[in-house]
Amino acid sequence: MLGFKNIDKTQEAVMNRLHGDRVIWVIILLLSLISLALIYSASSSLAFKEHTTNFAYLMKQLRFVVLGLLALYICYKVPLRWYRYLSVPIFVISIILLALTPIIGTEVNGAKRWLSFGGLTFQPTEIAKITTILYLARILEVSKIDTYKQFLWKVVAPLGLVCVLIMIGSVSQALLVALISLLVLIAAGVKFKHLLYTMGLAMCALVLIVLLNLAFGWFGRLDTATSRLKKFFGSETEQVESGGMTAAEQKQKQADETFQADMAKIAISSVGFLGKGPGKSTQRYVLPHPYSDYIYTIIIEEYGMFGGIVVLMLYLWFFNRCVKLVKSCKTVFSSLTVGGLGLLIVVQAALHILVNVGLLPVTGHTLPLVSLGGTSLIILSCAFGIILSVSRTKEVAENKEKQLATAGSSVAGGGNEEVAAGSEDAIENTTENSDN
């Protein structure tokens, strides 16, 4: 009994040290556990190709999960004011990294998306997703944007540069950043005419990019994106160009072009509410990337519609907590940071799910905290950590307010007035200093 009491005290002590939204902490833990279970199952084909075992990839994912949780905890402990001060510098650094990627980056699957420094390999695009949101939150908080000229130089030009640089390596990632940025700007209450002018400029820029790609081939991923759209929206009976091929060869080529989507449909349509059971997926052996791009397909195949709904509800639950946190934030930076990062995580999850169930063309987005780890898992863990940092700052600030109010109620007269006169920024700074 004494041992159990000690365990309970330890758990209570850990929970007391973890401030912020407890529900978000639980969701992160659940997604991490789901990830380990799925990677062990979904990595069978990859393990066979690499002449190793599923257990090796389980341990690899476990390392990434631990590193992700460590990065999350560090970001959670970083004072909120640091994100304010560093938002512009790290945004500039991410632009430099994006610019270097096409020049010195490592090419994988026909695209240069990776940089390597001192043995560390990462995707600058993943970093740029978060830094862009932090930059927008900061610039919209401190800048008075009345004219479109101000909006153009402070928001549109930097954001456009990031999207263009990302588009060199991935069109879908560039569109994701543009979409999230647009939603952040709408939430910030930017004038509608500014957004309308910006959409017009974006269309003109897109036309120019297409022309540059046709002339010089600078944006090769546009061809990949166009091909995927044609496959998705084309008729199933549409025939590919013959090019001297027989009817059988044309049919085979057409099947090869839609192979991923077809295998995902087979996996999903072959199960009922409860699925085939853990580790009993069959499509994991034929899907090209069942451990990353198509891991939600494996979830449904093994755990059925029940498992798919549970995972979907976890992301919706997380977004609900983010919305509540946004409503309780009292500064522009805090609210836009939580809203932007929450949207980034949930929209990326939604894109992954919609691709897996055949409602969108292939995009290559991973399922946050679930797909086989690497840069995406660790960087998105940082996004969770920043959200929890805002939640922690708010929670500790509220506790200090209560303590001050309690202390003030025991002081005659002017004590209460002094407490009431404190601004949110003063309380937040006091909280950050005391908490760190």
C-alpha cells in the first residue's frame, strides 16, 4: 500500500509541475502511444526492404517520440516573451535556410527538400511553417497597418517570398502555408480589401511562376502537382496516351499512376467497424508509404471505422481546446500564435485524412505526431510546446491574480485598487520571471 501511495504522490507531483491545458497533454500522450503501435505494424514492408525487423523501426520511432517530447517540453518552458522577441529573427533564418535548400540541399524523390549540417538532416519547410505563424502574430501585434502599402511590405512580401521558396520543393506545402496564413490574417481582422488585393497579386504571381517553369523549369514540382490533379479529377475510363504502347500496356500504366490511391481504397473498403485487428493489415505490404503518407489507411484497416473516428476526434478535441484558449487570451500575439499553430496541426491532419480516404489528390502530408518520425514529428512537437507555453503563462498568471486578489482582500482600502490596476502585460511578465 505504501508503494502505491508513493506512486500516487509521484504522479501528483509530476502533474503539478506540468502547467497548461491538461487535456492537450493527454492528447499528445495518446497520439504518441498510437504512433508507436502503428509504426510497429506499418513498417513491415520497409523493414523487409532494409533487411531488418519491425522492432528496429519501433525503436527508431521511440527515439523520435522521445526527442519530440523533449523538444515539446523545452518549447513549453520557454517564456512567452522570448517568442515575441525572437519571432522576426528566426523567421529571417528560416527564409535563408529555404533559399539554401535548392542550392546545397539533398535531393529525395526528385525534389530538394533537405539540408544537412554537422550530420543533422532536416526540412527547412517544417521550420518555416511555425516561424511564419510567429512572425505574423508578432507583426500584426506591434504594427499599425492602415494602408495597403504597409500591409504589402510588412506582410505580403515576406509571406510571398516564403511560399515561393517552399514551392520549389513542394507545391502542397506552399499552399498549406498560404492557407494557414490567410486564416490567421482573417482572424486578426485585416481589412477585407487588403486581402482581396493580395489574392489578385497571388493569382498574378502564380501565372508568372507557371511561365517561369515552362521557360526555365525552376518549379519542377508544379508538374508533379498538375499530374496528381489530372489523375484525381480524370475519369476512371480515361485512357493514357498510347505512345506506341499496346492496350494492355496503356492499362497497366494507368493503373500504376493511381496505384497509391487504389490500394488505400481497397484497404478502407475491406474492413467494417472494428477492422482486421492490430498488426493484421495486408495493404501495408503494397502501399508505398504506409508508415507516413498513408498511415491513416492502416489505422482504418487494422482498427476499423472505430479507430479512424477515435483518431479524428483526438484532433478535433485538440482544436476545441485551442479555440477555448484563444478566446481566453488577452494579447494579439498569444491568440494568433495559438490559433495559427492549432490550425496548422489540425489542417495538416485533415489533409492527410482526406487524401487517405480518397477525397483529395495525393499531397504527401504526414499525420501529426503519428507518422514515422523525423523533422516533421519533432518540429510539430515544438508547435504543441509553444501552444502549451501560452497556456502555461495564462494559467500561472491567473493563479497569481487570485493570490493577489486574496492578499488584497485582507488589506484595507487601497490594496484592492492596486491589484485591479495591474495590466495583463505586467502580470504576464511577472509570471514569466517567477516561473523561470
